[in-house]
Amino acid sequence: MDRIIHWADAIADKILEKKNSSRIATGITPSGHIHLGNLREMLTADAVRRAIQEKGGDAEIVYIADTFDPLRKRYPFLPEEYDEYVGMPLSDIPDPEGCHKSYSEHFLEPFIESLDILEIPVTLKKADEMYRNGEYSEMVVLSLRNRDKIARIMRDVSGRDVEDNWSPFMPQCKNCRRINSTAVTGFDGDRVRYRCSNCGFEGENSINEGKLVWRVDWPARWKLLGIDVEPFGKDHAAAGGSYDTGKKIAREVFSIEPPFPIVYEWINLRGKGAMKSSKGIVVPVREMVEVLPPEIVRYTIIRSRPERHIEFDPGLGLLEIIDEFEDAFRKSDRSVELSLVGEITYSDVPFRHLIVVGQIAGWDAERILEILERNGHEITETLREDVERRARYAKAWLERYAPENLKFRVKNREEIRSEFSDDERRFLRMYAESLQDDMSAERLHKLVYDVAEKAGIKASRAFQAIYKAILDTKHGPRAGYFLQSLGIDFVRKRFMEI
Ligand SMILES: [Zn+2]
Ligand SMILES: [Zn+2]
């Protein structure tokens, strides 16, 4: 394949043409498990950050957690009593599992831990704190003063009708605590009068007790935080969508240039559709970083251009991505470079082999190394470190995401329940007699065909006999490597016993 310029480098070049120093914004609402689809935003930002820095520029990522967003509805994973919290800010709602101080913290904290594991450095800003401590106040005043102008932009750009009593600001109702049910009835410079359609309450709030509507909040934070670059999902990028209105509001109301946009596509969970925490179709990031090495999690996303849709399959599909990574690793591939975390080394033991060897060895580190040595690997300190690290992930992946047909257990002779026909027994005996101690995996594999022919049995039945004799099933890992990993002595003895 030609060495074409990586998407992150192409974007970094464009950004550096304008400015040497950039603040990249990301924003995710912690309304449910933060998933791989959301992580695409962070990893897109981080790949660009790394590329900018490698080219001599400065870049930092600001992560604005939308903790002040209202709970839109009672999601399927929430108990019934959460009906009463719909419309309240996520930061004001109790943790559904009771382990954190709020709903938003419950989903935010594991995600922040994951960012650390994935080495994505962010400056964290929580929207509820930003509003309540007055960081937004100047923007709120400016928005309320420019209410008519913003309403006109919204109408012109989005084509939506804007109601006469529409306001860019949503005060939080002092009575029912909802943030999405108030209508502003007056504004005197620092107090906002409102009426709540949910509980009928009428009252007055300071400009720090409420939030801007999303379409105004977004450009306001560009100004407030000095944002130059922002990756966002394709929903915001639609014609007349929030980026279109945001651009115009940024220029005409806040007098700034909108950030350089990086639009990314959704990640679908194979066979389930787009990942959405509201529908429970998710692979939580916190879970992924326990099951997979961080460089693989990063590579899963960084290998594809942002505008390319990703069909994610945590089972076999992921194993193919790992094969690709291992292959690319040896070729100093740019996606691999942008995915590496810390000082790690890779030995020549494929993840696929670790799955087989680990199961044979019962995941005992020393036994795994013994088998690898028998397979012809030189056991260096580097290999030992690498294998110990990745074997832990191989075990976790196998338990959590692997299809059943990759799992096996080497049985004792007494546990074998399978029936063997005379020609199967003859094949196993002849195979055992043909074994030599130093046979390679390829040689062992080919020997199955040779002996099957001599024994007058079809190769497919010969393989079945092998798996039945060891695993008590009709299928198993690729035979040559499997038999070699088990050890010639073991195989010879077992086949003679059958
Ligand atoms: Zn919790
Ligand atoms: Zn109310």
C-alpha cells in the first residue's frame, strides 16, 4: 500500500497553517454509559493533538462534560422512580446505583479513568460548575441582550419556527428543579423572571441559575474557552444543524471565528445498530480498557478516517483488527504510532496464539512461557514482559467478548465422552507413531493429511478425531499449532490411549 498521509496529519497541517497553538474542544453528556462511539470524539481530538505536537505546534484538549443537561427521559436502565427526575440537570439527580454523589458523576468518573489509561490528557470542565460559578455569566447576558438577533439566526439557518416567548436561556425552576420547562418572562440585566410550565411556579433567578440552550451554549463555550478546533458527530453537522447556527451566532453575536470542524461518523455495534446509551446498545469504554490493551482500543478508532463509519464487532472482528495491528506494528505504520501508549514492546507472539496457549496453560504465566519456548520462541526479557501483559488481556477478552467456538479446555482422558470408530482409532495410532519430537507446527499440520490418507479416512474426520481425543469436541484451534503447544509427548500418549 502507498504511504498516504494519515488523516490526523492532514488535519494537523491545515490547523497549523492558521495557528501554531490550538485548544481542541470535546463534549460528551454523561447521561448513561460513555461508550466507544463517544470515545471516537476524544480519540479524534487526541490523534490530531499528537500530530500537531509532533509537528512542533502546541495543542491541548478541553473536555466539557455536559453535566448540566436535563435528563431527557427515563432510560430503560433506570428504575421507575426516576420518572420524577426527568427534566432535572444530571448533576442534581442521585446516582442510580448510589455510589457517587450524582447521576452525572456515576458515568463521568469511569470515563475519566479510561482517558487516563488511554493517555488522552484533558482539561476537564463540568458544565454545572461553569454555570453556577459564573464562568458563563457574560455569555448569558450577551445572549439575553441579543435574543432577537439569535432568534432570527435560528429561524433563517435552521428553518425552524421560533416561538415569540423563546429565550436562549433556560432558568432552573426553583420549585421543581427542572431546567427544561421554564419560559423567560423578563430580564433586567442580572435577574431573570420566569414561569415554569411543569409546576406553575413563577419566580426570579440570577443568571448563574440556569443554562443556555444547546445551540447557543455551544458557540458561547467557543468564546469562553477560546476553542480553535472541535470534532463533533455528524448530527451536529447536518445542513441547518447546530454547527451551522453556531457559526453564525459565533460571528454575529460573540464576534469570534468558529472552530475548525472535524466531523465524525457513528460507530455501530455489529448486528445492533448505532451505539446509543439511551437504548442500552453500548460497549462502555471503562469495560473495553479492562479487556483490551490501550493501544488496541486507540487503534480500533484511529485506523479509520473520521468520516468513515465503523462497524464494531468486539468478537472475531476485533481479533482481525488485532492481527492487522500486529502486522502494521512491524511496518512502522502511522495509525500504530498514533495509538501507542507509554513504552511498550511487542514480541512476535500473536494475540491469536496467546488465546490458544493461554487456555492450554490454564493462564499460568510460567506454563505459557514453557509452551512458547517449545513453539520455538526465544524467551527474552522483552518477550516475557510482553506476553505477561497481553496474556492478561487475552484471558479477559476471551471471557468477555470471544465467540464460544474459540473457547476450549483440554480434558483428562477420563473426561472424554466421545465415541471413536475403528478407522478413527487407527488414524490416531498411526499419527502417534509418526510423531517426531522436533516437528514444527506446519509439519504437524501436514502430517494429519498424510496419515489420514494412509489410514483411509477423510481429512475432515481425522481433524475431528484429534479434537475429540483432546477436547471432547469436534472442532478446535488450528491443529498444527495446537498439537505443538500441547507437546509431542502429551499428544503421543493421548492418541495411543484412545
Ligand atoms: Zn455510582
Ligand atoms: Zn417548576
